Amino acid sequence: MTSENTGAPPLPLRGLKVVEFTHMVMGPTCGMVLADLGAEVIKVEPIDGDRTRTLLGAGAGFFPLFNRNKKSIQLDLHRPEGAAVARRLALSADVVAENFKPGTFAKYGLDYAALSQGNPRLIYASLKGFLPGPYDHRTALDEVVQMMGGLAYMTGRPGDPLRAGSSVNDIMGGMFGAIAILGALIQRGISGRGMEVRSALFENNVFLVGQHMLQYAITGRPAAPMPARISPWAIYDVFTVKDGEQIFLAAVSDAQWITFCDTLGFDDLKADPALKLNNDRVRARPALLPELTRRLRSFGAAELARRFEAAGLPFAPIMKPEQLLDDPHLAATGGLADITLTDGEHAGQTVKTTLFPFTLDGARPGVRLNPPRRGEHTREVLQAIGLDEREIDALIEARTVA
């Protein structure tokens, strides 16, 4: 019976064991991809727990979003006994992922060179700020690479660089790491050997702005920041309409321009030969946009949305993230799932979280395990690698594990 009949998504990575030594967003995102696809992902936390568990403000959602479907063990790598347990755990895995500073894990015998000697089939993912090179000693953050990688320049107004409104490089860097791991798994199935794969924030950011780099390489004209760009389409903007509401409206072809005018009753604009072709309308934008803004003030945002949806024209209400928790499309398509929080004053509270934007055999990969409590699976994980109760008790008593 297919998952389309049962309603449960397939778990293509079921049976794969992943050990992740990760923190913040990039590394946990990589592990979450594998976990959502069915892998057993064991999160190794420091003895006092992952610091993102207690972040405030914009960081409050980090741990519960990026650490679902995982098991947790707390381990003190600074102690020889803790490092030995970590090596034993890592050698039992198919995949090891880490996102600490270069050279950190070599101190514990947890680098790829050391582990691959004991397990040649191991796939080892290093998730860093930079790929090896002149910058790899620097401390990288999403905001750092957005500034140095041209993304903040493109997002802000001229002279006012502005980071994107999400951890885009952390999240995508983790996803690219997972893509590399999946490729390495296929290759291991062919050759029988593992490999080290790497993903990095800066290189991810450069990939994101690659279209603007190519624009310059091809045309010789630097890309302008998005608020000041020369748009390839005349109608592709946020308009302030009746009662001060805002809505994004677009018409990106000559056929859509005709539909746009018909939908809004702008027969005079449709008949104007100077506005017939897209490039003519782009050149006319300095006069056309103010005129459209004036005319659109007589329409409410909801009325424009109804008209554009009926006509098949591109449009979008201007939504805030919190409003998406009640979005009817996400509710109907299963784009949100319940998780139970495990930390702080909100522990035990059930909230909605976002799922990956794809289906497998007609179903969305969902939440099988809530974000783990600190060290929730320590005994289970240690038993699985052969430690007996006496050994585990001794490690717990010595605060080597928790």
C-alpha cells in the first residue's frame, strides 16, 4: 500500500544513523533535513545543553524549529572519557555532521581523517563559514556573509545595506550540506566508501547573488540594489491603495498588461500605443507608476485581490509571519504541524511549526519526534553502542554525560 493510501509519507532514509555535533542554525538544519526524511539523528549537546534552547527574541524559534525528529544526548567532549564516548558513537554512524570552527574536532579525534580510519564508509559533513581558503579562519555569521557577499547591498536601499529578513544562508547552507550528503550516500552505494563533504555560509551567499554577478559579467552594468533596480517589468510593485492598505501587483507580459487594463477598466491605457510593449512600459515607468498609484487608490486591497485572482494575474497581500499561522492554504495542504516545546517557561506548550515544502508520494514529511529534552535519549543512545547500565551510571555520576 502506498503512502498516498495510508496518508503517511515514506521515509526514504529510514535505517540511516546520523550523529550531529551542531549548534545554532546551519548544522541543525542539515540534520533536520535528514531527520524529516526518516534518518535516526542523534544530536550531541554539551553537558549544559544547546545554547539555542534559551535564546530570546528572534532566536526563540531556533531550537524547536531546527531540532525536531531528533534524539538528544549530552556529552562533555573536554573530558577524555567524554571524547572516547563521542568517538565510539561517531564510528557507529553512517553520517557525522559538525559546524564548529576549523580544527576543533581534530583535538578530540573526531575529525574525518581520524574517524574514516575506523569507518571507511563514514560520510562526514563539515558545515562552516567558509570553504578552505584565505577566509576560513574568520568567524562567520549569516549577517557577516550577507554583508561581505553582496546580499545586504542588494536588499537595502542605496547606501543602506540591510540583511534579509530570515537566516537565509544558515538555512540554505544546511540544506546544501544535506544535498551533498545525499549525493555521497549514492556514491557510497556504488563504491562502498564514504567521503567528506563541505558546505559554507559565504559560498552559499555568493551562489544567491550569482544572478547579479552574471548580470554585470554579461552587460557590464552593476546590479542596483533591489529598491533602486531597473525592473525588467513595468508593473511589478507594491501599491498603497484605499484606506492605506498595501498589495503587490504585477503584469509581466504584454498579454497580462491587456488583462490588467481590462480587469481595472483602464481602456485608455490599453489603447495607448506608447504602452503596447513591455519595454516601452518599462521606459515609461517614471510617469506610468504615479498614474497607476493615483488610480488604484479607489480600490481596496481585498477587491483588487478578488479581481486579480479571477483574471489569473499575479498579486499578493502583504502578510506578516504571524499571520501565516492562520493561512487557509497552509491549513488545507498540511503545511503546518504541531510540536510540543521542551524548554523554558513555554515547556509543554503545543505550537504550530512549518514543514518542508515538498511531498513524497503525496504526503508531507511530518513531525515524528518533538524537539528533544536535554539528554532525553542519553541512556538509549549509549546502550545502542554497547555500554551497560553500570558504565552509563558511572558516566552520569561523573557528569561526563547527562
